[in-house]
Amino acid sequence: MSLGLGLLLALVLFSHLIIHFRYFREQEDDTISVEFFLWSFINYKIEIPVLTLQNKLSGISLTTRTELETGGDNSRELLGKAGKFSIESLEDAICKFKQWWPLVDEMKVIADYFLSHIRVTCLEWHTKIGTGDAAVTGFLTGFLYSFKGGIISAFYRKLANAGNPKISVEPNFRKEQFSTSINCIFKIRVGNIMVTGVKIFMKMVKRRGVNRTCQNIP
């Protein structure tokens, strides 16, 4: 019995979790979806169809809507909720930054560990842009090519293995337009995810009681 459980645990830990990330933007409409695949019959999908940045007199509000679904013919919504994060003042934002920055700095090491075990099998990033001015459009096209190349190069240096990315920037010299799409498929072992989670948990426990109120932060 214990041997069987041990073999099952080992199978899970050494199995690859495949993640399919997609992002589409057309003018002001955004669509984000993330699918998780484990073996051939476990499939979860998270969709964030609404990402709205609202400007309010009291501060900045970011509203999202998230859905979690299972794959197959019997797909059903497991989770649907709206969350809101608000920053009431610049002082509050600075306070939160001072509280969390040491933790963010510590998380960089964990993030590097996590990325070093990721294998990217597909990465496509396509953009269409037009400003109505041919000269400005041409300049932005070249700038975006360089920007994408720099971002992907820095990202790929931290990965375990990655295929050749496909990027494009298509200029529209006749009218104003902006659309972009990212399609990325990567995989990582479940065991590496669990180790990363334990590392994050230990860092959070270590920092319990360290956070201070804004009044006590110089």
C-alpha cells in the first residue's frame, strides 16, 4: 500500500504541467486566458475577459473578473468573482512599497529558480500598429521590434530550454490601429512547482511580524 502511494506521488511530482497562456488586445478590448493540462484528462482554464482600469477621485481602482473551468464536454464554471484593489493616496502607495519591497527582492531568487525549470515549446507575439502618420508608424514599428527582441532575449536566458520565438510587427500606414496577441505554451514539473511554493511559504513565514504600520515606517 505504502509502495503504491509512493509510486503515485513520484509519478505526480515528475509529471509535467503544461500551461497555455493567451493574451489578445484589439483597440481597448482585452482577453486573457490560461489553460492548465496534466496528463491527458485533467484540464483547467482560467479566463479574465474584463480588465478595466478605472480612474476615480478617491484613487486608482483595478477590477478583474476571473473564471475557472474544467475542460471537456462537461465544462462548468467553478469560480467566478470580481476583486478590487484600490490605492487611496500616494503616501499609502509609498508605505506599501516600503513594506513589500524587501520581500520582492527576496522573491527574485525564487523566481530565478522557477524560471530555470521552465521549458517553452511555443511563443508567438504578433502586433499590428498604425498612428495615421507614416513616419511615426515606421519609427514605432522598429522600436517595437527592438523592444520585443530585448524582452524575449532577457526572458529566454533564464529558462531551462526554449524553442525559437515567432515575433512580428505589422505597420498600418493608412489608419490608426493597435492590436497585439501573445500565444505561449510552456511546461514545468509538478515537483518544481511544489518546491517553489514551499520556498515562498517559508519566506512569508519568516517575514511574519516584520511588517510595520505606515506610521512607523520612516
